[in-house]
Amino acid sequence: MAKLKTIYETQEEIPEGFGTLYTERNGKFELNGIEGVKTQADIDRVQEGLRKEKADHKATKEKLQAFGDLDPLVIPDQLAEMDSIRTQLDAAVKDGKIDPEKQAAAVDAAVKRALGPVEREKSQLQRDLDNARKTGVEKQAEVDALNGSIKKGKIVGALRDAAAAAKVIPYAIDDAVMNGADVFEIAEDGRILTKDGVGVTPGIEAKEWLKDMQEAKPHWWPASQGGGAGGGRGGLGGARADNPWTKEGWNLTKQGQFVRQFGDAKALEAAKAAGLSGLGSTKPAESK
């Protein structure tokens, strides 16, 4: 049995009984009576369509190359502006002579239109610059704050070390640090010295400042130190007379002042150093 072809040159070539499956197209008989079957002619038409589309695309691309960096989308607006300028210039010509006023108006209008995009770009650049400057200022503020915190930490550390070396009562060290933190600064050579014009001797180190403070803040130091009758007990060393919970320094009014000044935690530390179990005692502990 002969195989069917998708295309026959003449109707007579179509096998008997299959003529209804073929349709004449462009002088030939193509098979189109079977669903889903594509003929070579169908394929040729698709390929021809693709070839034409590529050719059109190439032609369009070659035409666009003539515009260089110009944006084809804005060219119609630019052409319209040129027509407007021609119209204004034509209006400036009267009896073969140019009217200076009308010519100047046309030129001014053309210049403004030309400078419009430039001015908008300039404004955007200025906004970008302002935002960059603002961001820079904010970042610098963060850096300055961080540097300030680092310097403050160094000053506080130096004050704590100096207070401990000067035998300041442990529960008074925080008070000493708080009073000294704002009067010290870090000099160019890295030393931590008192500032000028803050009510203390300028240019001295923490240990010297603490010596000056012994008269102004005597309660930072114990009244007596070492062993003996008034010797130390617990974590506060020899701070017997200045501790209002000891038998020697028992004073309810001073106990209240102590709590307000140093807080409950430091007060409890002082009470335990005096041999008491807490802050609610009504009398001092008996000496052992």
C-alpha cells in the first residue's frame, strides 16, 4: 500500500479515496483533513514568518543606530519643540525683518525648555548631596558618642582604681566616681587629668584630686584604720566610727541618710560589716 504524501503537485496524484483530505493551496494539494498533522507547507510558512520578523528587527535596529545615544521616546517631544520654535521665529519676522522683541522671547522660551531637564537633574543631585551630608553628620555623631563613652569608661576606671588605692570606704567609691567623672578629661598625652574651670585644681591626676577631696568629703574615708579596739570587721576594713550601724558609730538618723545617699545594697553591706544580719536592727551588735 502506497504511503500518503502531505503535498501532491496535481489532484490526479492523490490516491483514490483520499481526495477529500486534500485542499488546493498555491497550485498544490496539501493534506489538511487529518487533525494534528502539519504539512511541510505549514512549516515553510512558519519559517518564512520568522525570517521576515528577523529581517524587520534588523532593519529597525539599523535605523535606531542612526540616533546614537538619543532616546527615541523623547524625539517626538523634541520635534514638537522645534516646530514651536520655528513658529515663534516666523512670527518674529515681519516684512522681511526680524522683530528683536519677538526673537528674544522665542529664544528665551527655547532656552528655558532646553534647560528644564538640566535644572531637574541639578535639583536631584543637590538633594542626593544634602542626604549624603545629613547621613555623614549622623554617622559622625554616632562616632563621637561612641568615643565619648569609651573615654568616660577610661575615666571611671581610673577613678575606681585611684579610690581603692586611696583606701576610700568601699560603699563610698561609687559616690567618689560619680563626683569625679565630670571633672576629668583625657589629655593629648593619654593621661587622665582634671579639667580647667570646673571648681577643682586643674591638671592633676585622680590620686591628687582625692587628697584634695578628703576635707570636702571626709565620709569617704574611715575615721580610723587597722587592728585595735576600733579595728575593722567584715568587708569594710576599719570603717568603724563612720559606720552608723557599729556600736561605736550607732546613729539612726545617719543610718537613714546613708540609705538615701548610697542605697539599700550599700547600707546592707555596712550593716553586715558591723555584725548585724540586716537593716531592721534596733540596736548595734554586741562586741565579741
